[in-house]
Amino acid sequence: MLKSIYPSLQRAKKEQEKKFVVLIDPDKVSLRNVDQVLKLAIDAKVDYFFIGGSLVVNNMLDQCLQAIKDACDIPMILFPGNSSQLSYKADALLFLSLISGRNPELLIGKHVISAPFLKMSPLEILPTGYMLIDGGVPTTVSYMSNTYPIPSNKNDIAVCTAMAGEMLGLKLIYMDAGSGAKNPIPESMIGAVAGVTDIPLIIGGGIRTPEKAMANAKAGADVIVVGNAIEKDPNLIIELSQAVHSVSKPVKS
Ligand code: 1GP
């Protein structure tokens, strides 16, 4: 089930090497835009692509994955908004349990239904504790999942939720303020959660500037995800990627 992506995330965490992820929502990019994003992503040494959205309403998922595969070997990880967003063309899948919410379907129900399909698939399955944090505006995920996000000033709830996720055996924690969040996750919450967990910590939602991306990595995020800001200005990829990678501990020669 765990192949090469998880060990590389674990190794990066141990060596304090930060990873930068570009989120591509197949609904929002045209294939022409994908070409521009891909070129910049290769130049910027982007570590992974997350592919997905809360609602994928067109049939672009496979085409989008194929376009990326044809252009580069940056690994593609599905970040599915629901259990129909599956494609064997990707390399891995975030198997998300929405541990900040109390909707049983998104904690375990959908997983039971998709498990036999995933078992047969070649995808690397990455069991992920997904935590929605209040980003100041109602997000699509919050509406679609029928759950409340964790208030952004309640570090103790975030800490205990992440600890429980790790104790349950989840392999990654993804704290997300939701796509296009007005307020990204505060560094104090990132630091508090990073301080009590040993599994890689992914942070996303509303990150728009290299300064914020860098501050999040310094606070303890192992992986930084940006989607919206790059959709608006693909050229930001270069600076964002440099900012995140600059926080990595220098490799000893
Ligand atoms: C959303 O964390 C991702 O699920 C990225 O958010 O689109 O706001 O960068 P943005």
C-alpha cells in the first residue's frame, strides 16, 4: 500500500527538508493553462502535484493527469473531494478521513465503499487525517461535508485532534483552511500541532505569498500546498517554491 511517496515524505521530515505542492483543480484549469503551470513547476522544482477539488464537475480529471504525465515526472497525488474522483493515471491518493468533523460518512463510511476498488488499484494509498480549520469564510468543503471547521484560535482542539489521528495510525495530517480561505492557518496552531506529532504535516488553504509559505514552513509545516493563488498568477510558483525550499536544513556534504 505504501510505496515510494510516503517513505520520501518521512525521510524529508526527518532531514527537515520542506516540500512544496501545487494543487490543480481539474475544473478550474484549461489544458492550455496546465502547460504554463507545468513548465513553471518543472523550473521551480515543485515536489508534488495534488489533483482534485471539492466538486469535479467536468470530465477533465484523466486528461489533466495525462497532460502532466506527458510533460514531467513530478508525482501526482489525488486529493479527492469525493469517492468518484479516482483515476489509475495518478501515482497516489490521499485517503482522507475528515477527523475535524463528526460526519461518519467522511470518517469511515465512504472509505468502506471505496476500499475494494483501491485494493485493486496500483495507487499508493496515503492514510490522511484531514482537519478543516476556520479560514474566515464558509468554504465549499465545509458546506459539502456538512461539518464545522475547528476555530482558528483553538489550538488545543487542533492539537488533540491531530494526536488522536496519529494514534489511530493515520500516516499524514493535513490541516486545511479550505481553498481560497480569507485567513490561512495561524503559525501558532501549526507550531502547536507540529510539536506533538511525528508524522508529516501538510498545510494549505489561503496561502498567497512566499512570506506566508515560508512562515508556515518555519512554524513546523513539512509540506505547503497552494492552489488558488497559482491559478490567479502561475508565475508565483517560482517564488513560493523557493521560499518553502529555503527553509530546509542545508544538506551536509
Ligand atoms: C485547498 O489547501 C488547499 O484544499 C489549497 O488552498 O487553493 O487556497 O491555495 P488554496
